[in-house]
Amino acid sequence: MGSQKKSVPFAGTKEQEAALLEVIAEHKDDKGALMPILQKAQDIYGYLPIEVQTIISNEMDVPLEKIYGIVTFYSQFSLNPKGKFKISVCLGTACYVKGSGDIYNKLQEILGITGGECTPDGKYSLDACRCIGACGLAPVLTVNEDVYGKLTVDDVDGILKKYA
């Protein structure tokens, strides 16, 4: 399950749990309801921590292993919360050839997290992506909707400062 020590503690609210239980109650008897329930649960919480998977497992009478398998198989689902600033580094071929791997590694070093994780303060999350269609600007990273191109490792500090 990765490095638990860096994870943001689960902070689900009673309102979120009530919304989740309502979604489950609505779809409980539908065939193939698990995927839509997981999607709605992620909409409610922003991610699918083990606590949320356990509620779904218990309410749907579906083994937790099955739910975990689905959540880890589909890239649309996240086990970790996303930060206020979602950083995504393109590791597609054009970007990678021009050094995006080094930029990604530098971000992991500065932020103290690995890909897919969120900083303990909930400020930054880091992910890798495949081709965002800005190959002419390679290497590229995004922070939320902002796109940064033609980067070097030396640009990373300056970009992070904009979101400090």
C-alpha cells in the first residue's frame, strides 16, 4: 500500500458518509452497481481511501479485496487525496526524451512524496501522465489548469514558488 507515513489522514465527514450510504441504498439492487457507486464515492470524497472502500464492502456485501482490485486497476480511481495544487508531469515519449523524468524526480525530492501521493499538508499532489498533446513544448508539466513547457530541472523551484 505504499508509504503510509506520508499519507494525509482520512478526514471524512458524517455528511459525506450519509451521502455515500444514500448512493449505495439507491443502487444496491442494481446489477453492475459497483462501478457507479465507486465513481460517486470518489466524487463525494475526492478519492477512495480504504475507509471508504470498507463502507462500500460492508454495505454491498462485496469482499474488500474485490473492491480494492477494481480501484487499483482503473486509473480513474485514486487511493490518495489530491492536493490543492495537482502537479502532473508528462512522461510521454517526446517529454521523456527531453528530460521530463529528471523533472519528475526533482519534484519528488523537493516535495518529499512519490508519484500518486499528496503532501501531508494537502497542498500538492504529484502524478505522472502520458502525453497531454503539447509535444512541441516538451518537456511539459501542469499545475491544475496551468501548463508549463520547455522546462529544465532548474525551472522546478520557480514554478513551485508561484503556488507557495
